[in-house]
Amino acid sequence: MNKTKLIESMAKLSKLPKSACKRSVEAFMDVVSKTLKGGKSVSLTGFGTFSIMQRQSRWGVNPATGQKMKIKAKKVAKFKPGKALRDMVL
């Protein structure tokens, strides 16, 4: 499901206009992004937790040349589903 389909599904389920759902989705993404950028996590009980994780540097292989290369350490966004979401999906 992409962003457009999500907005359409939210509008149908909530019986709100698509424009209101679009603003809600974009506001949610903006708040989560800014919170993660600030180094904090966002926890939604029953749904899951968005957080930042530090990846260590590591060695990899360039698929085009087969040559070994060093991959730099970096921060990545991470989502850990909550128990209610895990139970619903399984």
C-alpha cells in the first residue's frame, strides 16, 4: 500500500474527506521524522515504536566489481512492532 491508497482507505473508514486524511498522514510523518531527527523515539502502545539505531561500519562487496569496500557507520530509522500488531498479523 502506498501513501495515496492509505489516504483513500483512511477516508473510507473514517468517513472524513481525503484532504483531511492527507493532512493527518503528512502531519504524522512530519512529527515522527522530526522526533527521530532530534534523537528521540516515538512509541504508539499496541502498534509499535519508531527509533534511531546506530549501525557499525562493516565490510561489503561491490556487486559490479566484486571488490571489497568499507561501508561507513550510519544512523538508520527502525520500527519495532508492538505485541498487538504482531498478534494481529500472525
